[in-house]
Amino acid sequence: SPTAEFIAGLPKAELHVHLEGTLEPEVKLALAERNGLFLEQDTVEEVQATYEFDSLASFLAVYYPAMDVLRTEQDFYDLAMAYLVRAKADGVVHAEMFFDPQAHTGRGVAFADVITGYHGAAVDAAQIGVDAHLIMCFLRDLPADGDPNSAEATLDALLASPEFTSWVIGVGLDSDERDNPPRKFAEVFARARQAGLHLTMHCDIDQPDSIEHIRQAIHEIGVERIDHGTNVVEDDSLVADVIDRGLGLTCCPVSNSFVTEDSKATEIVDLLGRGVTVTINSDDPAYFAAYVAGNYEALAQKAQLSSDQIIELARNSFRASWLTDEAREGYL
Ligand code: ADE
Ligand code: ZN
């Protein structure tokens, strides 16, 4: 359609994509074969049939086991490079990609293999015209400290190597939000900030204590972005804080429609109209069947976006990015 071509043709940044969420069924099958692993599923259709979820928790219950096929540095490289090639086709010229080291180190994969594979793809993405960066996420349902696979131990693994540290632009927080507030990770995030890293956190759609978690992320942690964060629309004083601080929201309309049965299109467009730096992203595109352009298209259709609004969303993706101010100017 003309809209699809227009959207794909707009240069854009993707700021909320989990590399582990780009594991397509074909890739899962191929990696199982390559690594000599037994899988319950033999075909793409059988893998897709396991993709049954209607909430964040039920999504995560499918998502983590599927990652078991990722074993070697080459696996992480191939996963990230396949995403970057696909994102390029959607007009992505700048990507800030989440990865979940604890989902791998917790099952015996070396931290170095995860980060080296992903970093290699980020470097090689320059050859296809994508400026790619990594954001290391902590799993909020694991301990903050006092455990070999805690957030603190994971930050230690990063900061122990100046080289690894230089491969990451920021840290994030994801996984199951229930009873895992931002405050739980205050010390870890303070250390990451000290190390010069940017800070973001998920405040997922319609979670228990959503507003309180957004408040903590802004006022106790000092995040620069909120991933999802769309529930902020329910609290005018927090919307004002988001605007005053110039915080970006990385919204994911198609993901929303899987985990809440509502794309939150009305809320996203409301926030855009109020001057919030709202951005559109894919979250876990292999699971939600839409890469970034598909998310713009779904929102455009649902909310009857004008081309000016679509352009504004694409410009916001650079405004909310962690590009240097000079590089950002080149895109705006
Ligand atoms: N991990 C991958 N996708 C996620 C999401 N949307 N929310 C929380 N954790 C995630
Ligand atoms: Zn996410």
C-alpha cells in the first residue's frame, strides 16, 4: 500500500527491540540443528503453535525456553545480523538493541560469547548502512545482588572489561514486572550511571503498580527513557515530568495488542499530541509478527494517523535516541 511504502521509506531509529525477541521460527530450527539439540518442534508451523500468550507472564514463559537454542558466539552474531538486515528493509538506519545476558549465563553460556557475538553484528551492520548499538538489560525477576546470576554480578561482568563496557551504550530493565519495582535496582543503576552508561527501564503496559513504577523510574532512578510507559497517560503530573525532562517513551503497539488485547493507539496518539517524545518500536518482532514498519502501519491504521504524525513519530525516534547531539542533527 502507499502507506506501507511511505513508512518503510522514512529513515527511523529503533529503540526498543529485544534481540532474543527476533528469534524467528526458521532460525530456532536451524540453530537447534546446528547445535545438535533435540526440539519438540520440527516445522515452522509447530514452532508458531507454541506462540500462545495473552499476558506479559505467559509471553515470557514461551520466550525464555525458546532461547535455549542460542549457544555459541556465532549464534548470537547470526541472530543480531538477521534482525539488522530485516530492520534495514523497514527503513531503520539507527538501532539501539536490548539483550538479556542473564537469560544465557543462567544456563551456562559465557557472558563473553553473548556480548562478543552481538557486538560483532553491531560492528558489521555499518556495512549495510545501519548504525547499531547495544543496551544490556537486567532481568527484574532475578535478584538485584547476592547471587551469581544477579544484576550486580552481570554489571560486574561488563565493567570488569573496558572493552565490553565500550560495546554497550546503556542499561535497561525487563522481564516480569509484578513485584519487581525499579527501586529494587537503584544501586545497580547508580553504578551503571557512574560508568557513563545511559539508563532506561521497562514500565510495561497495564502492569500492577504501573504508575508507581513510572514514578520510581523517573524520580528515584533518573531514567532517560521509559520502555512502553504508555500508562503515564493516566497521571497528568507524571506526563508533565516526562515532558519537562524530555524523556522518550518507546511504545510498541503490536506488542501491546498481544499482552493486553489493546494496542493503546488512542493513548499513544494522545501523548504524541501533548508533546511527549513518543516513539514506535517492535519489542519482540518474531513473536508479535511485526517489525518496526509493521508497528507504524498498525498504529497508522488504527488511529488514522496523518502523514505529518507519522513523520513526527519517525523524527521522535532520533530525538529519543542516544546519538550524540551532532549526529542527531543529521537525522532531524
Ligand atoms: N522481554 C522481552 N520483551 C519484553 C517486554 N515487552 N516486557 C518485559 N520484558 C521483556
Ligand atoms: Zn520490551
